[in-house]
Amino acid sequence: ATIGQIMADAPDKEASNEPAQKEAAHAEAASKPDDTQAALARAWRDAEHILPLDEVVRKEVWEGSIPIRLALAPQDISTFDPPLPFYVQAPRMGYLPLALGPARAYFQSYAPSLNSAEREMWLDYKGTPLKWHVPTGVLFDLLAQEDELPWPLTVHLSGYPEKQLLPYTGEGGVKCHFRQTLKQGACLRNGTSKRVNHLSVSQMEQMWTAILNNDFVRFSEVGAEILKPSQPGVGGLSEIKRLPVRVLLPHLPSPIQQPFSPFKPNGSLLTLGELLNTLLPTFPNIFPGSAAKDGAEKEQEGDDTEGEGKKGDSVAVVVVQGIQPPIQTPVLWLCQQLSACDGFVYVSVVPRAQEKV
């Protein structure tokens, strides 16, 4: 009888604990929004002066260009005398194929006639095929040496490397890829691509024409509205769900892309160094030869900045839009001021030998 009484009482004891457990769970769940709001409020104190677009900075970045020296690949030359190099000034914000029309017309007469009416023109740099769908400035930051100006590239009119490059279908293909990437960046940023989907045909055409003409003012009339918060204050910061960032390394075929919130749970803004340390755990000690530094160089480099690893270990250089930003820079600032025309921030991590001035 005593055992039976104990067994009968056991469910009642468990039941008596259920309200307390539910209350504790509800209290914990209720505290999470409060914690999020508190972190958001703390983040806003730092983001208040970062979130507004700085048209001066953005215009300076947009108007950057790269001098390029083009030479026709020997295997594509059918004339006795090879053609002289062709020089172009390519906008950083544009795409390489958009700047190559005159060069294509120039080199055609030196190449053998092909059956196809439209030759598949492509470029390489020291044997590395250049991706036509990546902005020109990003390709330069990722691959070029600082003392190589004009940037020497090789033009090919045959032998398209299908396994290394996306199929190229002309300007229409570049335009389509730009729009899709713009939508992806907007979806990461706002949790939806409505800001791009709701653009009229004329607005999209204005953006594309501005890219073709390297016209910052006309592009910004539409593009800035994708970046600007729709409401003032903390509400504007809360609209940014994830940061559209792509990290590139010279030896990787594709960029590294992961969703990051603009601020951490404690309310501090995510810095460039923190993002890179998350994606590249050994950053900045990620390239061969890191142990070859001499003592004098180690002594000079020090350990003054967050995320630069141990003293003397920094062998990687971080480049965004041709600039080496401090790794303490909030990624939110980079997204607002140094984003490419497709809305993404491209962070190139290169060996120190490729350091840009």
C-alpha cells in the first residue's frame, strides 16, 4: 500500500512542477527579444554615423579605373606581323567584356576566320582565365601585382575554357547575371529581394546604362534606394538582416560567402577582422612562406590591431575596392560605402607580395 501510494503520488509531483517549468521557459523566451532589442540599441550608437551613404566616398570609388594592356594570344594570330598591343581604360565598377568592344574589332583582322559568326572572346592573366561576371576592379585586386600598370592581359579568340568560366552569351548575359546578383545581395541584406523586384523596367535599364557609361550619378539615383534604410533610427538598422559580403582568395575558384549579422549579440558592430577570423581560422597566416619572415620584419610588424594574429605572422593583405581598410573597420560601413554595383562587398585576401599602395 505504501509503494502504491508513492507511485500514485509521483505523477502529481511531476504535474505540480509543470507550471513552474513552463513559466521559466516563457520567461527565458520573453527575455530573448529584450536581449535582441538591447543589442540593437547598443549597435545603433555605433551605426548611427555609419549607416548613411557617403556620396563623396562612393563617387570616388565608382570613378576609379584600371589601365589595361591587351595582347592577342600567339595561337590566335594568323598574320605574318603580330598586332601591336591595344590599350583600354576599364572602369573598376564595370565588367571586362563591356570595355572590350573596340579591342575585339581591332584583333579580329589578325585572327584566322572561324565558322562561328560570333567568336568567344576571353581574357587571361598569366594563364588564369578571368571571370567575365566578376567586376573588373575585383579581378585586379585579387590577381594583379601592384607594379603591373598597365595591367597586362592576353586576349583569346578561340579555345574558350568551358570548365573554368561560365558560358558567355554577350552583353545580355552580363546584364542578366548583374540583375540576379543584385537580387541575391538585396535578399541577404533585407531578407527579401522586393527592393529589386519592385524596380520598374526603366529603373533597371537606367542602372545598366549607367554601368555601361560609368555614370555614378545616374546609377545612384536608383541604386542608393536599395541601400538606404526605409525608416530612420534603430528601425533602419533592424532592416539589415545579413551583410552581403564575398571573400576571395587567389587560389580558390569561387568566393567564400556566409551570412553575417551587422552586429554581434553584445551589440558591438562586426569588424572586418572578426569576419575574416571566422571564415579563415588561420588568418592572416594563410599563405605559404609565413614562417620565413626574418626577425627584423617581425619586430616591425607588432601586434597592435585586432585579428592580425601573433607578432610577425601577418602575411595576408586585405583589399576592398583597391583600398586596404583597417581590420577594425565595421563591415557595415564597407557594405554601405564600398559595395560593388551588384550590392556585394568583395574582400580580396592576397599574399603580401601582391600588396597594393
